[in-house]
Amino acid sequence: MPETLSDSFVKKAAAPETGKRIYWDAHRDAPKGFGLRVMASGTRAFVLRYQTKAGEQRIQTIGEWPKPWSLAAARAEASDLRKKVDSGADPLGERRQERAEPTVADLVEAFDKGRLGALDSGKEIRRYFDRDLLPVLGKRKVRAIKRRDIIALIEGRALEAPRAAALLLTYTKLLFSYAEDRELIEVSPATGIKALRINKAMATVQRGRTLDDEEIRTFWTAADTCGIHCLTAIALKLILVTGQRPGEVCGMTWDEVQGAIWTMPAARRKTETGHSIALTDTALDLLEQARVEARRLNERRGWPASNLVFEHRQGQAATPRGLSRALVRYADALGNKDNPDWGRWTPHDLRRTCRTRLAEIGVAGEVAERVIGHAPKGIIGVYDQHKYQHEIRAALEAWERRLLGIVTPRADNVVAFKLAAA
């Protein structure tokens, strides 16, 4: 039976022994379907009963009495909801749908399972999300995220670390593009956001990660004992010793090595020009280790001898992606520290370290650029046809001495230097 609800009635309304009882409001100001629900526990809450356009019966809870809802406030709220219902809306259905919609944290989990596992940088991307994105936006619904939210997030990070902010923007775009592909949102709120528009520093700062002495020493020593694949460890060391690109080292063949010279054909190089590099004693020792290991693996697997120095699968060379994946897996064991601006070091950062250390030990910039295979530009590239072979060898031998000084215990440095000089 309908009751005219009043404050005193709401307070004294009898509770059922079990379950619930609803008292429908007969007050003249009450909208159709407004009532008071009383539970066996004595809890009281205001509700609105209505029928959707599809004919489904709904009872939506407005809220508990006396806080946060008084009788008067609940009636007013019910009147507003009734107007929406009469215009064809389904407030309870919309609320359920909203609750069921994924949060940004849910999206990150789905993205992690669906995409990140297939990416070499998957763990790195997840680390950015956990550190920078989720603390700010994790609890928000994906559909509620606006362009301004992402800009504010990236701007805040850019004040501390421009490069990290640029990476965060890149990864956030991947995340919301994934949501768009899955039709969780119509348009990604990150579309069209450019680093330059957020912070000029983000657009101009280039990656500058290099390894310090401690990182070099730990990597060089741990690479032999941490469990990383032997050929992978050798390839990484060779990048550091020679300063060549990871892809060039991975694709190295035995017929490219003649004595103490490694000559790469133009077809294998980014610059599409041939390049010859002197091989120091350390580089030659690494290649001999690779030869022995490759022979051992081929005998065990029953593979024929290969021209590839770093054969990953039969007839297939190792790849920079494989090196990167190994660095992620063995990051802690290799002492691969998390730099706040650049993150952990990558195979290419070994090349950058070599170039930086060449400058550090006084090698002329023109020679150092020739060492790592950068072709001279402009009029110099046209008129200066000197091959710089002697200068390149001297530069790499100087870097070898510096490297051995870092990775060899001090008592053995003199011996190491003599061996390198010999």
C-alpha cells in the first residue's frame, strides 16, 4: 500500500524480519515510482521504480537515509530521474554500463596481455605506465579521459625529465590507440598531441644514455656468468669495443673479416656505403670466442658450418631485437641501472658509449665519426677522400686501453695494457 512519506514515517517505518520492504510514496510532490526501501537490518534507502522503453522493470537506488540523502533531497533527485526516464533514458542501465566500463588501469592490463608481450620494449613500457600514468589516471574510466588530461600528465613529467616525458607520450598514444582499435572509445584522446606543443625541450632532446665506468665493468664481467647466451654476450661486447651499429654486428659474416680488418659491404649498412674497421686484439679475441662457441653449438644441433658469426637460428643471423630482449631479461644481473631520464641502456647505447669515450680520451671528432661509420657531409665529404685507416686503428686501440683499464682489476692493468699494445 502507498504511504505518504514524512520524516517521522521514514524514521519509524517497520523493518521486515527478513529481506526487504518498500513503502511507495503517495505524497503529492513525489514522482511516480518513488519509495523507501527498508532492509531487515534496519538500513533505509530511497529508490525509484520505472520501466524502460524496452519494457524492463528497474529499481534504482538513490541513496541511504538520513545521510547523505534527506527525504526532501531524495524526492527532488527522483523527480529529475523521472524526467530522464520519460524522455527515453535508462539511468540505472547507464550507471551499470559506466561501472562496467574499464578504467585506465584495466586498459593497461589488457594492453599488457594483448600487445606488450610481443614487444621488445614491453617491460620498459609497462614500467612507464606503472610509474607515471597509473598513479595519475589509473582509477579514471577510459571514456572519461580527455585530451587535456593527457597533456597535463605529460607536461608534469616534462618539467623533471623531458626525454622520459616524450617516451611517456609515445607509449600513451599506443595505449589509447589500442583502446580505439577495440572500440572501447571512439577516438583516442592522445591523437594529434605533439611533444613540441607541450614542451619544446621534449622535441629537441636526443637520447643521450651512455654507460658509466661501474656499468661497463659490471656488464663486461657479468656477461660471462649471468646466464645470458654466450653469442649474445659476445655481440654486445663487440658493439662496445668497435662502436658499430647493433644490426651491423649481428649480421657480421666470417668472409667480411680479413686479418685484423672488418669490411662491411654497403648493402648491410644504414648509410649504404661500405665501411672498414680495424679489429683490436680484444675484438679479435671476442671473434675467436664466437667461432669456438658457434662450432660447439653446430655440433650439438647438427647444423652445418655457417658463414654467420652470430647465427641465431639455422641460416639466420641474430637481431638487435634479440639483443634488446636479452638485456631486458638479464638487466639486474648485468647491472643495467634505470636512469631517470633515459631508462635502462640498450644495445645502441653501447655504440654511443664508445663514441663518447673516444672524445673523452682525446680522439679528434673527425676521426671518431669515421670510427663509428658516419659518412662526412657537405663539401668535406666531396673533397676529403682520405680513408683514415691508421687513425681509426689508433683511436680504437686507445679506446681498448681505456676499456681494459675499466674492466681489469688495477693490479693487472699494466699487463693488460702490454697485451693490448702487443
